[in-house]
Amino acid sequence: MQFSSLGSGSKGNGTLIRHDDCLLLIDCGFTLKETVRRLARLDVSPDQIDAVIVTHEHSDHIGGVGPLARKYKVPVYMTPGTQRGRDIGMLPEVALIKSYQPFSVKSIQITPVAVPHDSVEPAQYIFEANDTRLGILTDLGSITPHVEMHYQACDGLILEANHDPLMLASGQYPQTLKQRVGGAWGHLSNRQAADFLTRVNRSRLQHLVVAHISQQNNTVALAQEAFAELEDAIGEVRYACQEEGFDWISLGHFTER
């Protein structure tokens, strides 16, 4: 299994997952023109995409889904609440994810996970193929026991570390937005994300990507500081950015470390 990113942050998100003949795009928060440009950087053509899997209806995750799906006839998977939460126009094919039930697209098995975020029916996802397990966990304000249970023993993990609380508190956001971002239904701070990692089984974790780092309320250096004590126990740690995302990462079969 391989994964890469078109970009990660409040200005647009998109993650690619590839296994055998299956190529998935998780979220698309860029214009069609920008999406095509970013896909080309990763040697991907839009007509290769088998499905778009949507996490929730905020524009930095769903804004480009409609134009991409309509032009390239790509099926879209989302929860019924996400469909109700934002009108993105007619789509060629919609598959509704009901009651967070697992499903498959070709060779990839997908488990939706309910998360606390200020949207109608948000989902994050676990992707599995050939005994390899990749988790995507962004856009949630707190770690519930339900979330913690699902994200055990991942081989790869994309994990949000959105903000530094001191930067958020002293920044330019209005107070209501500060409360939203830092609240239980907003986004994870650096420390929340690092603490979560201390509580899950990391024995299989080959690649950690720290993602959705705020350009206003965080820095890569502060995120690195929060994860510093954990890096020796993980195969590789990367920090995703808004403009470049990250290049293809390959997950191998698990071997005991």
C-alpha cells in the first residue's frame, strides 16, 4: 500500500491511497485546475481515481469534490449527514456510508470511524489491504475511547496536530473561532495528538505523518517538539505542509522490531 498528499491544511486537503489496481482520493478541497496540477506532481491522472472518499462537508475537504467527480465520472462515498451538510450539486454516482459500516473499493477495505468535529456526520477512516493498515485521523477536537480503539496497531498513520494552544490564544482569530478550534469538537493540539500516540499500540507503526498543521496557530518546530520523545519508537516521522503535501510513502509488511 502507498499513500501521498496533495496538500494538508485549512486551505485544502487531499490524500491519495494506492494498492494494486485501486486508487482512492480522500477529500478534495482544491479547485479542479489545482487538483489536476497537484495530482500531476504525484504522477497521477484524474481518470485513474476509482473513488473519492469524503470525511466531512467543510470546504477545505469537499470544495473540489463535485467538479472532479462530474468531469471524470468518479464515484463519491460519504455519510448521509455529509451529503445533507453541503450541496455540491449533482454527482454521477454517490454511495452513502450508513451507520459507519465498513465497505470495500476493489482491493481496499475501508472502516469509517465517527469522530467529534463540528460538522453533521463526520468520518475518519482506516484502510486495509494485504494485512497492512493505514489510518487517517484529522479534523477532530478530542480523542474518544471509540477513536482510540479503532486506531490501534496501524502500519501508517496520518495524524492531525493542528495548533499550539498558546499561539491560538494570542493569535488574530476572533474569540468565537478560537473557542471552536480549541474546543472538544474542533481540532487536535500538538499535545493532544502526541498524548494519543502514547496510548495506542505503536509496535507496527512504520510511518507517521503529522498533518493539518495550522499556518496561523502552529509551526512545524512546535509540532516536532511535541513529538520529539516519540520519534525514536516510530520508523519514520514526516510533517505534511499545505503547499506540497508529501510524496508517495510505501508501507511494507509488518515485521517485529
